[in-house]
Amino acid sequence: MTAEEIIASGNLELYVCGALSPEEVIEVEKAIAKYPEVKREIELIEASLLHLAETVAPPVQAMSWTNILNSIRNLKNVEDSKVRTLNLPAITGWAAAILFMGGIMWMLKQTNDLNSSLRVTTTENTVLKQEKSTIENQLAKNNETLEILRSKDYQAYTLPGNQTVAPEAFAKVYLNKKENVAYIDVKGLPAPPRGKVYQVWSLKMDPLTPTSLGLIDFQNEAGDEIYKFINFPDPEAFGITLEPEGGSETPTLSQLYTLGMITI
Amino acid sequence: MEQPNDLILEMQNGNEKAFSRLYTMYSEAIYGIIYSIVLDENTAEEILQDVFIKVWNNASSYSVNKGRFFTWLLNIARNTAIDETRSKAFKNSKKNLSTTNFVDILSSSDSLNTKTNAIGLKKFVDALKPACIKIIDLLYFKGFTQAEASKTLEIPLGTLKTRNRTCINDLRVMVLG
């Protein structure tokens, strides 16, 4: 069909009215795309009908547009608040993340606290272990000494205090005559003054011959205030004198604290 | 009048200003169509608002490549108005509408539209042949299909088409000069 035939058919008027069948609509739209004059004709028909309808209309109230605007804006607001509601999971997510971070920080702090408290405890443990091992060593030493002193090879003697120097003082001697080993318990002696040390002597009576056994010091210590001495000639008596630090060649008799005979 | 496709596309993108301009261009004609169906100003106003809210909310269902925007508006307006006339509330409150058409409205109206040259047009419409009035009323104002109109008016489809063209052509000479 030519443009003129389409225009004369009356289909364009029905097209604008919306009264055409779908097949005819497709036909008209093809013609619009093909012929500019068909499009122009449709625009003129539409303008005529638009004017006709306008003449029929009573004056439109200005409120109508306001109402429409309010209505579509309310709808928009509803949609906006919907969007806001949809954001709730995100907000929840952030809150959870913040809580989670807070939790992690708290746990880190807890771990730090625990670590430092653990370090303190470990140190304390080490100290206690050392003390324990020291005490165990001491105890073992004491037990060993006690075992020795209890054996039948040892005889016990008490060295009484010298009346002029230290009447309250005393010392005990545990002596193995066969092997010439002596343990001396000095618990009964007063603590030596600064710069002084006790020295143990083995004595022969006729003539009076003192032999130094050694000093009451850490080198001879065998237990708590018990000292062990070996390698000395058969004694008839034991004496303990207070001597300057390092000991003396001969006993200072003016400072003789205890003296006792070894009988039988 | 060339169709304002730019405005239509902007409205479809949610531009209220474009929608406002389209409302200015088309609302009076659409109001005229609605009024010719319900014949009550308050009801017609409400329907007009409904129609344009529908247009805004369903803007994306129209395509500038398919059919005239004015025809799309016409269909929404006529359907909404006809739905209203079928409602119980409307039937209870209204008189018999079957005999009223757009010419009756023009003849009986005292407050004619000021935007158009209504007085001149009224004179012309008054002079329209009764056949033209019936055809334009059914096809344009009442939204009959060509087959329905042909059956109602008892004239062949071909005759209906040519007569409708002649009537609108007369109108066009009067309106557009």
C-alpha cells in the first residue's frame, strides 16, 4: 500500500482512537516507520481529537495535580523506607562485625593478662623448684649424716663448755675410732663474731700436743651445723677454740670454748 | 503535534518535572474523555488522579516505539472510567447515562473550557452530522473497537472507517485551520 492509500483507508484515525486490531496496528506502525507523511497525518489526527476532548472537559482543579504529586511521593517514601528496611541486614552485619572485633580485642587482652600471669607463675615455680631441690639436697645430706651417726661404728661424746670463757657452750662429737672420722655438732656453740672462726683440735695429753682438724666452715660442712673431719691422729681429747679468720697454727687457749676427753 | 518522546523517557526514569509537563499537555483531554463517561466532575477528578498515578507507576510498560502515548493514556483513562461506572456505588448514585454523548455535554455546559477556542468549536460540533457524533463518541470517547462500533451502529466496517475519517477530517479543518 502507498502512503496515500494508507491515509485514505481510515485506519490511522482508528489507530489513534485505539480501535484497530493488533494485526492492523502492526501494519500502521510499519507504514509510520516507512513514510514520514503517515506519521505527520497521525500527529494531525491526534491533535484534532486532543482538542475535541479538551473542549468537553470542565476546568481541571489545580488540587488534582497536587494530589497526584502527594500520592506518588508517598509511594516513593514507602519505597525509600522499604530500601531502608532492606538495609537492616547490612546494619546487623556491621553491628555483628563491631561486636566481633570488640570480642577479639577483649580476648586478646585476656590472653595477654593470662600470659603475664603465667610468666609470673612460671618464675615462682622455678624459684620454688630450686628451693625444693636445695631443701631435698639438705635433707638427703642430713639423712646421710644421721645414718652414719646412728651406726655402731660411731661413739658419741659431749665436749662441755670452758667455765672461764663460755660456761653455757657445748659441742658433740661422733667419732669412728677405726677410721678416724669425726662429725662435730656445733649447735651448742654461740655464733662466732665477725672476722673470727672456730677451729677444731685433736689433743694428745702427754705431752700436750694439739693437731688442727680444720675450721668450722662450709668446706667441712656435712649437715645442718654438723661438720665432718678426717685424717687426724688418734685423739685423747677434742678442743674447739675461736681463732682469727683462716685459722691458726696453734690453738689460742685463752679462747678455748669447749674441751672434752675421749674415754674408752 | 509531535510526540514528546524525550519527556516520556525522562518520566520513565522518575523525573517528576517531565511528568508534570506531560500532565499539563494531556490532562485536559484525558479529563474530557473521563468526564464524558462518568458525567460527574468530582468522580471524574478522582479518576483523573487515579489515571495519572497509574501512568507514573506503570510508565515503564509504555514504549515510545510502540503506539502513541496519547492512545496509551486514552486506553488507561477509558478503562478506569468504565470500571468506575460498573461499580455498585456509581450505579446507585447515577442516572441513566446511555443517551449522553460529548455533544450533549458541550450543549449543556455553561463553564466551557477556556484553553481551546471552545465557543467556535461548540458551534461546529453542534453542526456535526448525527452520524459523525455517534461514530466519534463510540470509537474515541467510549473506546469501542471497530467491530463493536460497526455492530452497534449497524453499518459495514469499511463504511465506518471512511465515515470516521471524513468526520475527523472535518473536525481537523475546524480545529487546526
